[in-house]
Amino acid sequence: MNRRDFLGLSAGAALAPLSRAVWAATAEGGPKRLIVIFLRGAVDGLNVVVPYGERAYYDARPTIGVGRPGTDQGALPLDGHFGLHPALAGLLSLWNDKKLAFVHAAGSPDPTRSHFDAQLFIENGTPGQNYTPDGWMNRLLAALPEPHGPTDAVSVGSTLPRILEGRLPVANLPLGPDAAKPLPIDRPEISRAFDRLYSGNDSLSEAYRQGRAARAELIGDLASEMRQADNGAPRPSGFPAEAARLAHLIGQDAHIRLAFASLGGWDTHVNQGKAQGQLANHLRPLGDGLAALARGIGAGWDDTVVVVLSEFGRTVHENGNAGTDHGHGNVIWVLGGNVRGGRVYGDWPGLATAQLYQSRDLAVTTDYRTVLAAILERHLGLGDRQLAQIFPGLPPARSNLGQMLAA
Amino acid sequence: MPLRHLAAAAATYLLVCIPASAAESAPDPQARHLLNRLAFGPTIEDLRHLAAVGADRYINEQLNPQSIREPPELIQRLAALDTLRLDPARLFEMYGPWRPFRGGVKPSPEEAKVRRERAKIIVQQAAEARILRATMSRRQLQEVMVDFWYNHFNVFAGKGLDHLWAGSYEEQAIRPYALGRFRDLLLATARHPAMLFYLDNAQNSAPGTRGPDGKEIGLNENYAREVMELHTLGVDGGYTQADVISLAHILTGWGLARPNLRLGTGSAFMFDAARHEFGAKVFLGHPIRSSGEAEGEEALGLLARMPATAHHIAFELAQYFVADAPPPALVDRLAARFRDSDGDIRAVLKTLFTSREFRDSAGKKYKTPDQFVLSAVRAAGVAVVNPYPLLGAMARLGMPLYGCQTPDGYKNTEAAWLSPDAITLRISFATTLAAGKLPIMSPPSDAPRPQLAADPPLAAAPEGEPVDAARLEQIFGPTLTAQTRGTIAETPAQLRAAVILGSPDFMRR
């Protein structure tokens, strides 16, 4: 059976890239966008979307298990079996509006417990293969309709991540408090000399021209917004502030179709806490930031999907130091105006010892690529051939992923 | 100044100055190449020295840094940084958080905050020392290797107590062994509280042990995994999850001396037999006899001598010094040298620096942010009084000093660092530095010192001396591309230094 039929879609969708005009016409509202937030360091998904309905969860986590809903600082009830970490209360209204979904027990088919290999596999989209030359988001960009401008894809931060490496140009921009500060290169007498120096076809010249073009498109908008927002007060830092700036950029620049940001600090081997503590302190700004992103994008929210994922999950059993070690399956978060949320997707494998991967980790029942492919297919309108280019060797999707996005 | 210091200073001065004419008469691209790789970029003075002694002797000098006299000004500046000389126990005592059991008094939140503020001086002094040595030291290779090994055995100063120990870690666990034997380096890092805390081995205990508060504690895999994946064998080095767990068992009890235990040593390392999992183990197929602390020494010694470790270190060195994708034949030769010299770093580097692959790789490596910033300051010939604008620039470019959160350290490839934003920032930094507007030549204000990661690097400052373009042309002239030389010729005089320091040529080493 072909994947498309499996997902119950019509076979008539175009396989070749659409022109920008056609794209705009077929899309209801503006251009469709995808934002990927990568949690580097392996977030403990079992404490994000807590399987409180399972006794084995509490047996395995006597110190760090998040309490059942209704108990003091317990999980926020989601669906009778799963609850949300209380530090993510900022996301509850999105859940209640059915704009937030989770896919549990998702992850990579590759068994590595190395952060760095596992991150690479999430980013290059080819689990187990180190030498893929580009990232799947760059391949995705190539599959989106022409023409490609300098700000079609924006990475938040001072470096370019592997996920966006590749043939097509990509912009990057740190969104800290100094994001919109003018630089000497913005002055014509300076840029004149450097425009000439960096006029070749080499990688440096290309990066230079891309950087100048991106600054020209993005910095002006951002500067005026930041002046209004701070009104002279010190500008906030941290993810909620950066997410609000990203939302503003997306709202102002209709060209941005892909955006990426990553957050660290999830490698909680010691004292990770339960309702309070280390993990909670990282989850709170993430949840608040995602809520700010949803609010800030405003009318464009219906055309936006946000995916939050991490390289692998953590051990089901807490370790000897009230933390967790490197595991396998995890939870993927999916948010957006067109998401059929309020539901935990995927096949829950259970936490009894016999159900665990290598007797220690949450098993992976949904390949992360099939979650992304479902979004690319339903939200960005890509066809099988394009999906196969973006994720070579893509396995068939689990049946219920096809229902995760409104057609 | 004591007399012998004066004599040393005079000798240094003579050594540097006599051969001036040689450098100018014989511009040698190979000399610039050596200084781009064995040093944080060329200076006029080092070019002259290299021209005088020749490449072979220069390499030998750099491999034996104790033979090189340091500039008295550097010695003096370092002497003022007192926390560099404190051992971990003393650092904890002077700057650590107050503990309830110390005199039974729990500090008020205000007191705790004051102590935390005060402790910032440790990382500030370590960072200042790093910048001063990188820009002024004549033992450049040693500084380059300190940078390399700190990054290889990375510790994030922002994690918990590690702000107390990152500087001591560099001074006492990395620097003494940077050109020594790999096994010594590995063991020194394994025992240092900075690493014990960072990768959590300080807490790694036999399952079922009772902690100081009576709570049950147990195994922690973090260090055991990363020491194999990142420090020794490499991720494809042939270990299994069972080896990770076995090594974690072996290293149980390797931890920190509790601050109220007065030990004879200031290292703050303690092997706690009460938390050790005794019993025979099998690690990487080798039986390990139950012997307490010695099990860890045996296992780490085993790791240091594994062929996979030799290959992993050889690859990293070749990638750092030669090419992003280093020639496999070179990596194999370096790995062989590593094995037959029992991990003698100096011997491996000598093989590397005298290889054809090294010689033929001039200008092919894209500079990391710290290499870019430091080489610009060195070429400009500016004496750094205030390091904060440089630290701020490194942070803004994505490479805050002591600020890499993850244990894999910073990458050193073009793919990792070349980005549209970074190139516009580098050019802007070059322009500001060249115009004399980077406030590095006057002392920092008394205002609270900025965090290393947040200092705005490009703030307008009182006018300083602009950088002399003629000096830069003297250093780089012969190696600049025609494109760059053409642009310089058509650029107004006051922008020429900026154009050189911001040129594509200067982005590579």
C-alpha cells in the first residue's frame, strides 16, 4: 500500500514544486509555515507528558515522578491517562482549544545513546547515517515552491545548525536583547568595500551576501518592534522574549516559511526535580515561549505548525541521583491553528519491564520522521516523491498520525 | 623587579629584535602558516623571530615551551590574578556557598547572593588569563594546546559549582599536561572536581548507598559514557551499553571531599570507599579485579592505550591543525605515533607539524570565533588592557569562553562556524577594532563587570589609536589574494586596516 492511500489522502495532489502564485492560491490564507524547536540534551518526555495512569511509572520514579492530577502539584490532566507537567500550565489553553497535540513513544529507530550522534540523526533526517551532506529542513526548503528568497528559512542563533545545512541559502539571527542593534557593516561606506571583497562564488562570499540580504529584510522590522516593546526599559532575554521576537518577524515577513531554534539544558542526570526543580525551570520558559509564539503570530497561526522534539528520551527508572540517564523513546509536541489537538497520538507501549526497550527505556513505536512527514504532507502539501527526498527510506506512517492535522 | 627578571627581559628583547631585517627581506608564506596554526596568528615580532631561527627550530622551541622566556609584562599581569593559584579546596572555602554545617549557620539569601557575586571573579580572572596568554605569550603552541584540550575535556563553567573550578581545572588539570602524556591528562581531568561535578561522577555511587542526608543514592552513567564517547575511544570506538554500566560501577566513589572534611590535600578529590561498588568487573572484555580506587586508574589507563583512542585523538588533532576532513593517511600515521609513543602528545605533534599534509594545508582552515578575535588583536599589535570586549565578541559569535554547555566542546570546522550572521559580525568587529574604537586599551570601568556572555562588544568607545594598515600589510601582504589587494588599493586609507582584518583571507588560517 502506498503511504498516501494509507493516510487516506487523495492521490491527485501535485508532486512537483508549485509556483509561488499557485502556492498562494491553494493555501488558505498566507503561506504555510513550519517552526521546529529542538531540545538538545534529551528532555525527559515521561515527565513532560506524564503517564500517570500507569503504576509502573510511579514504581520506577519514587523520587521524581510527577503526582497524579488532583494531588498537590500534580500533573495537569490531559486525557485520563496522560497529564502535563505543571510547569507547562502556560500551554493548557492551547490544549483545551485543541491546538496542541502530542505524539508519545516517538523517536529515532537508531539505538544510539550518544547525544551528538542522535542529534545529528534527527537533523540530517537519516538515522544511523553520519555522512548525509545536508539537513532535512534544507531539503524541505528545496521542495517548497520557487522562488527562494534570503529569508525563507531563519535559524535563531549565531550559528547555523546541521538541520538547515545544505544547498539553499538560509538566514540566521540571534534574537537576544541586542538583536536589532546596528552594525558597522550596515553603513554604506563600509559595506561598499566589503561588497567587493566578498563578491566571489566561494562559501564565504555566499554567506556574506546572504547575511547582508537577511539584515536588510529583517533588522528594520525588528528594530522598530523592539523600540516599541521595551519603551526604554532593559530588554528581556530568555526564550519567551526570543519567541515573541520570532513571532513578530514571522508576522512582518511573509517570506519566512521555515524557522528553527534550539534550547539546551535538558540533560538531567542529577536532581531533576518533579513539579519543581531543574526540569521545571527549563520547561516553564519553553511553555511560556510557545504560548507567546502562538499569540504573537496572530492571524498567521492557522498557517503555522510548531514541532518540538529532542534527540532521545531518558531512562524510565530514575538513576541513583534522582535524575535520569540516556534512554530511547520520547514525546513530540505539535502545535498550530490547523492541528487537531487535545489528543495524545501514537501507540503507547506501556512501562512494564517486558514492554521497555532493552528492559530500561520507553520503546519507540512511532518513527520521528513519520510525524514530520505527516506535517509536511498535510500542512505543506508535499507529495511522496518529495518526502522520499527529504527522508530517504521513510517508513509507512502509523495510522492515527494522518488525523493530526486538518486537511 | 628582581635582577634575573630584568636579565630575562633583556634576553627576550634581543632575541626578538635582532633579526628584524631578515623578516622584511624574506617574506615567507610558510612562516605565516606556522604562526597561523602553532600560534593564535602571526605578529610582527613572531615573524621576525621565526625568520631568524628557521621553521625547524621554531617548532622545537614551541614543543618545549619551558625553554622560552615569557615577556615580563605578561608575568606581571598574571601575577595579579590571584585565584589562578588557588587549589580547588581553597576556592570552595573562599568562594563557595556557605553550608549549614560550617559553624551551623545557614546563610541568609542576601549573604548567599553576595558570595555568588563575589565568586564571579574566578571565571573573570581565568578568562583574562586566557586572553592575555593567547595574545602575549611567546609559548603560543602551549596556549593553543590548552585551548584544544580544555575543549576536548570541556567543562561548562555555568553548571552549579563549576564556576568555582573552571579556572583551576585549566591551570592544574590541563595546562601541565597539554604537551605531555595523554594518560596523565585523562587522569588529571577525571580527578578534578570541575569534571567530577560537571559530568556527575561526584554522585556516582554503589546502588543502595546512603547519602549524607540518609537518602538512598546510586549509579550515574553520565561520566562513564562521555569519557569513552568524547574523551577517549570515540562514539564508534567499540564499547557497548554494558561497558558504560561497568565503567560507571568501576568509578563509583570517585568524588569530592566534603568541605568539612579536612584532608591533607587541596585537590578536593576523594575516593570514598563507602560509596564504591566492590567486586570483580569486566570492562571492554578485560577482567578488572576488585581493588577500589585502583580499578578506575586501571580502566582509564586501559582507555588511554586503546587503538580506538589513538585514532580518535589523531583525528581530532589533524582536524584542528590540518583540515576539516583530515587526510586518512595522516590520521593513521598520527595514530601509530600515538600508540608507539604511549600517548606522548609532543611526539604526535612533531609528526604532525613535519608532515607534508600539514605543510600543504596553508590557509585552508576557517577560523573559529576565538581564533578570529585573538588573531586580529595579535596582528594589530594592540596590548590588551581590558579583555571584556574580546570576550563579549566571542560570546556574540557563538563561542563564549568557558561557556560551552555540552561535553563535546566547540567544533572547529567551517560548517559549524560559517553563517551569514557571523560573517557580518566578524567584519563589524574588524572594523571597530581597526578604527581603534574597541575599548580594549583602557581599563574596564568600575561598574559591575558584565557577564562574559552578555557584554555588548561593539559599543562606541572613546577614540583610541587606529590600527596601522602598513603593519598589517607587512604581516600579510605576500599572502593576500589579488582580489583583496585590489580592494585595499581602492579603499580610503582609514579603512584599509579594516579591510585586511575583515577580508576573506583573514577569516582563514
